Amino acid sequence: MATNTLNLPEQEYMLPGNRACAGCSVGIVFRHMSKALDGKAIFVVPASCFTVLCGMYPTASVQVPVMNSVFPGTAACASGIAASLKKQGRDDLTVVAMAGDGGTADIGMQGLSGAAERNANVFFVCYDNEAYMNTGTQRSSLTPLGAKTTTTPAKGKMQFAKDLPAIVEAHDIPYIATASPGYPGDLYDKVCTARGISGTRFMHINAPCPPGWQFPTAETVAMAQLAVETGAFILFEIMDGKFQLTGKSLALADKDNRQPVRKFIELQSRFGVLDEETLARLQERVDERWRKAVARHRAEE
Amino acid sequence: MGQTRHCKQKTAMSWPCVGEAGRTGDWRTLRPVVDPEKCVAARKGKIVCMQCWMFCPDNVISRTAPPEIDMEYCKGCGVCVQVCPSQAIEMRPEHAEDVAASTKEEASCDR
């Protein structure tokens, strides 16, 4: 049975009064991830918003061991911890590398690629808030086309975002998934699945950011759900090469009632500089990715 | 919360503590108020719905009927208002005297 609100565990591993911004989706992501891991995990975190949430010495707001690593070394550091645990015979712990989009797709890419190639026993999680939010919203390679950041202030970003899960998939690792804080049950189930697999596992999580995306703090969950409902973010999992849409994306593919991407981006002020032509390009890209995902799902069903 | 500086420890490591960033309830300009007449869990007196608990980014809403919000640390983001299916939570303006009344001395660890 799929996990829902009422059968989610009650035990919490994140403490209130942490340093994250009001309405930060990383809080929702971490809460449900740590529940799925039963707190039996070692987190490796580079410079990122999650480091800020974890807190400053001598206090921490998470009740799991966290090791702060250098920006490009997240996956390497996690591989080392996994190797050490193997030597000690500790197979009850999951090593989780949790990095932002910059720490995964830009600076941490070589580390991740190396770990995936060695098939290190690491669960790499990328929470994608689509820019370097922690340092004040600088453009990253996962920032979408047309989004205004402090380093693309005039016309917004001129390039599309990388297809990160596809890059990671090319390493032929056992498990890849995407998840959204708008659907915590789906996120929880995927983390549980990943926990039971050994080898490199990768998860890409969409993480709406109120100050960076410039929307009201109350809309965090609505924004995460809209990203999925419009197809701008697709929920799927790839288990041993078999691609399957999951949760809300599967329901959308069956009913074919996806909303236009305009509904998702008009609520975010960072797209205030977007012209109609760019919006059409963005919609086209979303449609194309969606068509490919649905076709692959049907072919591998 | 207990001691935050374990001086007997030999290594420099952080310890879990509620209120790591201080009383984050001070960040609030609007406070969430649950209407027990509208809240399904409060009306039925049992654990149902719980959307506010599940989606709270700061883990300040309890999994109880009715749900209780820890005003000491609630940052007032309003996610609970938005996710509530029966519109039982509303944001009301924060008053300085309410903050003073709800602030407990012993609850914070950065004394």
C-alpha cells in the first residue's frame, strides 16, 4: 500500500527552531526522508541550504549524524564513509549524500560521476531549488530558461536546464528516482525503496524556494504540486533500467489532463522578465520531455 | 532543552537542540489559528486528515486532534493554511503582547 498521511511514522528527526527560511521545502523533504530511513543514516552535506538548516556549532537541528564536506567532495566523502562502514560490518546504516543543485550538477558533478562509476554504496540526493539559493540566488546549470537570478538579472537565464537524471542514468546505476515535497507519501516510498538497494542510488527532488523563486511562503506546497501537474517536473523511478512514471505523474499520463506551464510560472516573480517567445520555448521543451517520458513508460510497462 | 555545550567532549561536534536559531517564532508577522469548528480532526476527536502536520516545513504542528501549533518556533510561513482541505486555519496579525505572553524562558537553549 502506498504511504499516505495517516500511516507515515510519527517519529521526527528534524527539530523546530532551525535556521531554514520560513516555508522552506527542504524541511518537508528532510522530515520525510529521515522518517523513511528511520534515522539510521549518515548524511554528508556540502555547502548548501541544508547545511544552514542543520545549524551552527555547537548546536544542530537534525537528530542524525551529519558530516559537512567540501563543495566538490560530497560523493567522494560519502564513498569513503560507505567503505569504512563496510569494513566495520555495519550494514544497518545508509550513507546519504545530500547536496543542492549546484553541489550536484555543477561543482559536485565529477565526484558524483566518480562514485556512480565505482557503484559506491551511496544514496545521493539532489534537492533542486534551481539556483545557488544559499549564497543569494546565483544561476546554476539547473536554473530553468527565462528565470531571473542575481547573475542573470536582465533577461533571465538564456539556456535550458540540464537533464540531470539522464546524465546520472548514463552511469548505469541500480536506482534513480525523482520526488517532490508536494507528494510526501511518494517521496517516502521512494526513499524506502532506495534504502533497500545497495550500490549507488540517485534521487532528484524538486525544492520550491520562496525567496529565490519569489513567491509567498504559504505557496511552497502548492508550487511543488503545480510543477508536477504542469509536467515541468516529472515523477518517475528507474529501477535496473526500467522506467516507470509514479504517483501524480502516472495519474496525469492516464487522464492526459496536464495543465499549461504558464499556470506554474506566473506565480513566480523570477519569471517576471519572461517574454511570450521564451514561454513558448519553455512549454515546447516541457511537452517534449513529457511525451518522451510517457512513451518510455508505455514501452517499458 | 538541556545543555548545549558539552565541554567534556574531546571533539568539536554539534549536538541536537530545539531552537538552534533561537526563538524562530519571533520571525512571524502573522500567526496561524486553528478553528476547532472547522478542523475535521478536532470535530471527530481522532487522528484524521493531518495535512498540516505532514506538510509543516518546521515540524511545529503536532499529530494530535486537534492539531497544536508550537508558537515558540512557528515561523508563520502559512503552508498549513494553504494545505488545509477544510480551510480551518487562518493567519491573524501578530501582536507584540502575544509574543511576550507565549515566550517561555526555559524553552530556548541560547540563554
